[in-house]
Amino acid sequence: MKRLSLQTLPDLAPQVRRPAYDPRATTTGIVHLGVGAFHRAHQAVYLDDLLAGDPQWAIAGASLRRADMRDALAAQDNLFTVAVRSGEGTTLRVVGSLRAIHVAPENPEALLAAMCDPAVRIVSLTVTEKGYCHDPATGDLDPAHPDIAADLTRPRAPTSSPGLLAEALRRRREAGIVPFTVMPCDNLPENGPTVHRIVSQYAALIDGGLARFVENDVAFAGTMVDRIVPATSEADIAEVSAQLGAEDAWPVMTEPFTQWVIEDRFPTGRPDFASVGAEMVADVEPFERMKLRMLNGSHSTLAYLGYLAGYETVSQTMADAHFERLIRGLMTEEVMPTLTVPGADLGAYRDALIRRFNNPALKHRTWQIAMDGSQKLPQRLLGTVRDRLAAGAPVDRLALGVAAWMRYVTGTDEKGTAIDVRDPMADRLKAIGAAAGRDAPRLAAAYLGVEEIFGRDLAEHQGFVRPVTAALAALLDRGAAATVSDYGRVAA
């Protein structure tokens, strides 16, 4: 079978959607840090739609860790397939908006040169929560983070996202080139202001003048992004390639739903995002909070409990009526009362999420969602917890999600089998679990004492400590399925 490429585009299966433009005729206007499955199924698709009418906004991507994505797509002229799966079947489209992929550890200079191109007016990011090298509990830069410590020893050749942004902005300022707008597309609360603060704090460690420039003269456009994108399996690659009529080394799988809400803060120019379905707003924070708390908070809760109960995917977990009732109750009773979103129907959004979670064609693994929980919990669950506690309201279902994370990161499942916990703090969390043993009060107190996750307030608030400890005791004694059954009965 021939490989997907510009040359083989005309030979693809007739039902496959192709770029409505010549990718070779586009120019790069956006550099994107963190080219992964989500970016390729989300932002790259919007830009693919847009390039047909405005060819100056192609993407130069960058990997901050590995070369595997670059190596997979280089032989395909950076084309790739987006497979949209639903209960009605799978549709394929080939995306051509990605013009190049740089690998920061191999050649940071080439990436910085791309970021300093005057034609580049936006640098966007999907580096995951941990890629910002910050303290999730405070939202501030962690100067002791290994990537930051390394960059500070070689600030002209950085490889972290804060280091790359600061150095590129320094070079543009020195050359008299207007700064690009920074557009984070990760699940951070107030991601625009948060990343602005992180980069400013990093710059301050390099040069006071640069810090003032970042603080006063660089725009940071906050966003809310939403599309479920499972990891691509070998079976997915084989299936897509067969339907495509050409070999695609790394397609992406996703759902029909997609959403992109963007703060309109682009003083040096931007594409017409609204023309391809993005929502341009003055303040993205209410939408971001809605998504983080309702979708991502529910997803994490499902991931930990579902994995412990033996379910491999989200849809399998949701097929258990007790889990669906739990998640509906979590959103309705504990999350929605903390949200005010202009123009949004929270009940309709909840119902849409329930339908999306139930999509059997989208095999989103609970283990994948469970990754990096120490970075995700503060944004996805603990902000809601704090708002509920401040209102004197119960947090039973939220506490169950947190307790499930605690049970998961001990590193051993309900059958005594080791869990492959992927988390920046995995070793420390496993050691805490080993030291505390299966004594729920002791184990809960030990995990709540991790200030980088819980701060100091939650470990001392009995309105949180009590339900977390009770939920953890139930999970240890009875297991996830039986515990969820009890909680599900009281769900709305």
C-alpha cells in the first residue's frame, strides 16, 4: 500500500475529504508547541478549514520531547488523517495545515528561528498541564522544576515552553519585530492570565527588562478547547489506512463534537477564526470553568473509578447505570451550582456530555485519562470543592473522585496487580501509599498533606477531609463498583 502524501492524495478513496487548497501554496503564520493527537484533531482542523480562503495561517509544529511525531509524518508531507467516529460510523478527512514539525531537544535554534519569523503572529500551545512547569496549586512558575533549572543554565537554547516563549520574545524585541500573541489551548484555569504570569515569572529570572516587556507588551489570548481524542492504537492505524486507501503512520481518532472559544486579544493580527466555527469572546473564563469542571472533572472521576472497577474505556464505564447516575448527579448537584456562564444552558451541556461519554465508537481509555492526576486535580475537581465548601455545601461526589485518585496512585489495583501510574509525582505518591498502608484515615491524611496538589486549606477542612476519608475507606473495603453503586443511588 502506498504512503499518504501529496502525491497520493488524488488516489485516496473517493469518500475521503481532502484539503480544499494546495498545502504547498500556504505560508506559516502560527507556531504550535506540543503537536500531539489533540492539536491535530482540534486546532489543526479549524486551520485546515480556514486555509482554503486565507493561505497565510499554516502551522509550524513543535515537539518538546520526542521525535516520533515528526518522524511519522515527515514521509507524508506532514499530511494526516482525522477519523471521526460515532455510532453511525467513521468519516475520514486528510488535514494539510501542518507544514513542518520541529523537535526542540534536537534543534532548539531551528524552532526559535521559526518563532521569530515576522510572518508568525501567534504561538499556540497544547503541552498538557505539566508542560507549563508550574505549581498547579498556586498557578505560579516552579523555578525548581528540572526543565526550568536546566533552561536557566542555557537561556539562549531553552527546551521548556516558558523558556522557549521568553527567548523567542526576547529575540523579537531585540530585532525590532512585534511580539506574537501567545494562545494556550490547555486545561488550565484562566489559561491566558496563568500562562502570562508563568512566562513573566520565568523572564524575571533572566532579565528585568524582558519581564516588563512580557508583562506589558505581549498579548495572551485565553481559550477553551473541547474535543475528546483517544490515543491512536495499532488497530486504529490499520483500520484507517484500509479505509483511506493509503498508509497513514499516525492518524488521529476523535468524536463529531468540537468547540473552540477564544478571547479576541490579537493586536498583531489573527485569522478569521469565527468563519470556521470558533467562538470569539471578550472573556473566556466562564466557558473554560464550565468545561474544566463539568467535562474534565467528570472525566477524571470516571477514569479513576472506572479503571479500579475494571472498565477499560469511558463508554464501558458509562454503560454501568450506577456510574452514569453518579456522573449526572456530580454535574447537577455539585458542579453546576458553582457556575455562571453567559448564554449557556448548563443542563443541555450536561446532557450532551453524557451522550458523548456514552459514544461506544470512541474508545477513550480510562488509563489514558488517569495520567498526570497530580497536575489535573486542582483544576478539574479542587476548584469546585473550594467553592462548595465556601458555600457550606456538601462535596460527597467530588470527594469520591478525589478518593478514587488516592486509591489509584497507591499503584496497586483491587486484584493486587500493579498499576502503571503515569504522573510527574508517581514515585512520591506510591511511596506515600506504601508508608500509610490500607488505613483510610492515615492514607487520606498523607495524600492531603501534599501541598503542591491540595494547598494547605483542604487538608484542614473537615468538610472535605471527612467525605474523602469515608469514600477512601469504602473503596479500600468494598471496591469501586460497590461504592459507586451506593453513591449512584442518591444521584439526581
